[in-house]
Amino acid sequence: MTLPYRKSYYATHPLLLWHHLVQQPLKMFWQRGRRGWSVQDAWSADAHLARVISGMADHIKQYGQGYPGELVTRDEWCSILDKISDGFKAHLDLFEMTYLDSPNAESERYALVFRFTRGITLFTQWYGHLWD
């Protein structure tokens, strides 16, 4: 967890340290348990959902027991799950603007947009099969 102020500031403002390290995380934990999401998640719902969906796709790939009946093998399903996860991770890279560090930032941005488009398309196509 990153703190919004310099560490030296908290030496003179210990209640703010309590707020950022204890009170806020407990509040977010309670909100997530009560309604399934917190106010912090709603600030950037797209990034939160991208993290959740990519993690779930990775989990289904690793621990899943079955695959949709339309596919011939489990390897095909794992490939689809990889592309879904990769697409949502690409969205996180777009959100965090990590591509700007690259010398060919514009072409990398287009590649990330392509990966996200492919991932979201597969996600909508196979949405009803994301079970285990």
C-alpha cells in the first residue's frame, strides 16, 4: 500500500497514519463484504474489473475441471482463457499508461488496444462458460 504523503509527515500527524493504514482498509474490507464492492473499487471500476477478470481467468485455467462442450480439447479452452486474461491485463497497461516508457509508444498502444479488443470479444463470446 502506498501512502499519499511523505513518511516524515506522518510523524507529526499520527492520526492520518492511522486513517491510511487501518481505518480506510477496514472500511473498504467491510464494504466489499457487505455489498461485494467498495467505494474505492468504484473510483476506477474498469481497472478493478480488469484485475478481477484476468485473475479469475487465470484461476479457471489452472484449477478448472472442465471446458465447454463446443471445444474439442481442454487446450483450446486454456488458450481462450489465456487470451481473455491477456486482454484484460492489456487494459490495465493502457490504464496505467505503461506503454509511454517505450520508444515506439504509439505502436505499443495499438498492440495493447488490439489485445484488449480480442480479450473482451472472447470474454463476451464465452461469458456463459466461465464456470467450474
